[in-house]
Amino acid sequence: MKAKIYLETHGCQMNVADSTRATKRLSSEGFQFVQSYDDADIVILNTCSIRARAESKVFNRLGQINHNTIGKGKIYGVMGCVAQLEGEELFRRSTMLDFVCGTGAIDRLPSLVSRILSGEKKVLDTGQRLSNENWDLQPADHDTNHTAFVPIIEGCNKFCSYCIVPFSRGREISRPAVEIIKEVTNLRDSGFKEVQLIGQNVNSYKPKTNEGLEEFAGATPFIRLLKAVAATGTNRIKFTTSFPKDFHAGIVEAMNEYQNLCNWVHLPVQSGSDVILKAMRRGYKSADYLDKVAAIHNSHRNVALTTDIIVGFPGENEDDFTSTLDLLKQCNFHGVYIFKYSERPGTRAANMDDDVADEVKTERFQQVENLQREVQIKIYGSYIGTKQMVLVKGISARSEADVFGHSTCNKVINFKGGTDLVGRVVEVKVVAAKHNSLYGELAH
Ligand code: 5AD
Ligand code: SF4
């Protein structure tokens, strides 16, 4: 009997996709996956480094699992961004840890685990992905049979001054277009309703060859890929994350042309102040960002725009913050992820004076939240009376009589219904709105 594995995933969609790949690689070597760490011989945490004190959180979680666990003597492994960043250091800080697998080493996980099982101690791999390792997954490898994340590019070359991702995920590597198109086609054939093309910066997609894209015109390879993926006829296609500087108007044109490209764009602005944007090394000014927003709003489709904001970046004064509020008022975002700046060792911003007091960061966070709530009450309210195509994801957490799902504009919509609807796309009439969800009725 092969060892049983419990894998816990933290962080972004890329980590979810990596865990899917890790599960596939390990299952094909005969390992079994279990839902509880108590039943496992091997516990693996797939970790995220985007938030502050990421390593401490990993150690706390490992300690908690070890403390609660029935029958000690389990094998513990850490993979993902914290593994890549900290490497050896993790062994020094935790004696219970057996192996560390970086973001480039996922395809080599089975061999790392085998080495541990054959008695080797403290196994580490933070090396790069090898060129003969592909990203392929089969429809059956996903957790659901209706929605899948499909990575198209990994890593980031931008080096925004606050961000750890270029260090934890390395330089950009794009996946061959033919491989992506084949995977999406397989998903479509297996009845999947939605694919989400993912990458830290999807606009930078740059495969080594144009194979698979020949029939699709576009100013950038990403635009050509979007069209090629849309041409598979997959019901719904979403993509994230877009980097403002490289967001080409051709993306909006592609969305106008192909209705199965969903009407949602996530375009993180981070700040409305040009001084702060420069210090963040974002490579655009607020006016440039507003031009991109105008191009999106000019679409004949009602495209939902969402963003990320960092408050309290080093040097952010009241005027800078006011510029952020002004920008928010102009953009009519359908959703904003707000972050209080916190230092990441190794980044350029870590050498700057983190001079905005925590109370001020909290206060600014709340101001953005309050302003945004007002904006969203209006936006969400405007959906009342409309009909939306909803991909049903599961039973609502609030009420057993309701199911929830997502619209093509990425809104959560709840409505009365049963589990038989899960995985289906249905038409729902919106009858009520909160500031971050809609309530509807199944349209007949
Ligand atoms: N401090 C606060 N927020 C951060 N983000 C990334 N790095 C930091 C940091 N050091 C936020 C950005 C990014 C999102 C995923 O996380 O807004 O877009
Ligand atoms: Fe981080 Fe900037 Fe790259 Fe996004 S574009 S992952 S914020 S460095």
C-alpha cells in the first residue's frame, strides 16, 4: 500500500492549479489522497507569501496539525511560494519538516516524496521547471467537473517594488498555445462550462512559437490566444490577472467579437497617485490607467471591472490617498480588493521607510471600503430586473434552500434551487441586490 497524502492549499488560483498538478503527478505514482490530515501518512502545505508573516503562518499551521494529529510520525512537506523563497531556512526553523518543494519543482514531487520514504532526510528542491516537464492536465484531474483554472503563464518580470511574486515564482514562462488550446478543448468535450486562463500577468503571454495561433489575428500573443480559446466554443472563458500597462485595447475588441469571453476584467491599479505609482514602479500614471478604463467602458458589453488597492505604501500622504479615492470615484469598480501595505523582505520597497502608521493604514482601508460600498450598492442595484446566465457552483452557505453561482460578470448570485443544478448554466432573473451579491429567481 502506498502512503496516503493530505494536501492543503493556501493562496491564489495559481496555487490551486499547482495543487491540481501535484495531485495528478502523485496519484499517477499510486499515492492516495485523503480529506483529513488524521488519515494521512504525508501532510503537504501549499503555501502563499503574498501576505505579511507568511512563514510564521506556515509554522503555526504545521504545529497545529502536528498537535491535533492522531498517531504521530507523519511526514511533513511544504511546497509553493514560501518553500521557494525560504528553501533551506525552513529546515532550520522547523525540525518536524521533511521536505521542501519550490514552485518550479512540482513535477518532481513524486521523486522528492519517494526519497523521503526511502529514508533520506530533509529533501529540498527549489530548482527551475525543466523544459521537458509540461503542464498538461486531464479534465478528470480537476476538483469539479464544471470549472477549471488553466495556467497560461507563470512568474513575473515586472518587479513592482512591494511585490514578492518575481522572487517566489521566478521569471515569466509561457505555456505553448497548442497545449493550452488542447486542454481547453478536452475540458469542453468533457462538459466543463467555464475555464479561467490564469497567470500573474496574462498580458505578457509570449509563447516560443505561434503554433496554434496562426488563424487568429491580434496585436499581442495574448489577444490571439484569447481568440483561439474562444473559438473552441467553450461556454465561458475568464482570464486574470491583467497588468494595466500592457492591457491592450485589442482585448476589449476580442471581448466584443466573442460572446463567450466573459464580461469581467480584473485590472489592479494599486494607487491613484502618480508619485506612489512611480515609487511602486508600476510603469503607468493614473491618466494612463483611466484611458484603459475608458476603452473597457466603451465596449458595447457591460464589462465588470475590478481592482486591487494598496493603502499606506511608504511615503503615501493625504494628497496621495485623496488621489486614490478620486480615481475610485471615476472608475465605478464592481469590486475592490484592499490591502494595507506591509513590507516583504528582499523587495525594493523593504529599503524604504514604512512611514505610514498602522492606525492611518487602517483608517484609509476603511475609507476605501466605505466609499466602495456606496459605489457597489448602486452598481449591484442596477442589475435588479436583468437576466443573468449563472454557472451554479453549490449550495449557498447562508441557506440550504438556495444555491449560489457566478454570472459571466463574476458576481455571486444566490437563488432558490437544489443540488441537481450544480454544474449547470441557468438563466436567473435578479430580484434583489446587496453590495456584493445578488439574489434572483430561476427564469423559466
Ligand atoms: N503589501 C500589501 N499588499 C500587497 N500586494 C502585493 N504585495 C503587497 C504588499 N507587500 C497586493 C497587491 C496585489 C495583490 C495580489 O496583493 O495589491 O495586486
Ligand atoms: Fe507583483 Fe507587479 Fe508582478 Fe503583479 S505585476 S505579480 S504586483 S510584481
